[in-house]
Amino acid sequence: MGINLAKMKEKLDALENRGQKKSVFWRPEDGEQTIRIVPTADGDPFKEFWFHYNLGKNAGFLSPKKNFGEEDPLNDFIRQLYKDGSEDSVKMAKNLSARQRFFAPVVVRGEEDQGVRLWGFGKTAYRELLGLVLNPEYGDITDVTEGTDLTIQYGKPPGAQFPQTSITPRRKPSPLAGSEAEISAFLDQIPDFTEVFERKTPQQVQNMLDEFLLGESDAEEMSAETTKYNGAQSSIDQAFNELMG
């Protein structure tokens, strides 16, 4: 008997992939891909989170205030920047303000071996998805036996500054997977939304903010800035707090 080349390839793939952790997140590549949104136990596959970006070299992180109603030194600093009202302060405030992102568990067709992953998207795609969900012609697009696959077209059109996402539902319904066992396996693989993002404590956020400010100015300037922003709260502050809250 000759060597089983298929088995040898499996061994090589296993060796090369050993120790590599599969990402829990999925993002579309340029071109066309097909996905299926996986239903969640609470009946709401779309989860909303607020993230802060651009705080120095730190990766994006959950806003303690926007997501959990917790004390948030960065949120307080942003409010004070808006209160200052100068062009530079407002520009910095907008750059540091929390941004809304949405996530849904998906299975990518052709990549089912990667399991269920989380697709992160913006408000435009979210609005389009809600329109599909509420369209009676499609029914429950997440139904495991008669749901609808979605074709995702992703890329930057000529002349556009940013990539765009278009979503087209397939005409015919289809099952999530070929067998009940596979369907159950996918449902069990849905990542826990409460665990995939690291929560920062107020002190951690303060430390990151201090490092960012030290990078923007020297310690003396930072001290003056802190004194400037620690005054009593005016009626304008209160109105702004209500707006941002």
C-alpha cells in the first residue's frame, strides 16, 4: 500500500495549527461572502456595545459609563473638553468619545470548521439587518431549519473613502447545518458576549488617560489641565451630562 496523502496532509495541518487559537471574531474580506446569523437563547442576536478608541496606543476598550453605568474618568474628561469649547478641545473630545458597535454570532459558509464567530458592524449594516428581520417576506432569518443565508458584499467603491457593506438575503430558505447534531453544536458554540471583551476598571481607565495626557503634554501642563477641569459643575455641565448620559 502507498502512503495515504490525505492523512499526511491532515497531520501537517494539525502540526502547523497546533497552539494557534482560533479568533472568536470575524470580519468580511474584500469581495463576496455568505453568512448565517445564529439564533441566541434570548431571541436577540444583535448585541450593542460602546467602545473608546484613540486613547494613545491602547486598543479599543469598552466604555464603563456607556455599557455599565460605572464611574468613568475618560467620560468625565470628555465632558470637560466639550465644556472648554475650544476648537482643539472639541476635536479631542470627538476623537475620544465612545463609538457604537454591534455584534452578531455568525457561521461563515465555506468556513464552518471555524465554528460560530462574532461579526462586528456599524449602524448602517445594523439598520439593514433590522429591516430584514422585520420583513414578513423572510420570516425568522435565524431559524435553524428554515432561516435565510445572507450574502455580504464588502469593499471600497471607486471614489469612496471607507469600505462599505451591502447585505442581500438568499431567495430560498435553508437549514443552519446538515444535521440536528451539527445544528446543536453550532448553538453550543455561540461565544459568551459578557466574556469576549475585557472590562476595564475605573482605575485602569484613569491610568491609560494619565499616560495619554503625559504623551500629549508635560507633567506641568497636565497639572494645569487637571486644575482647569476640576471646577464646580455649572448648569451648562448639567445640561451636557443629560445629553451625554
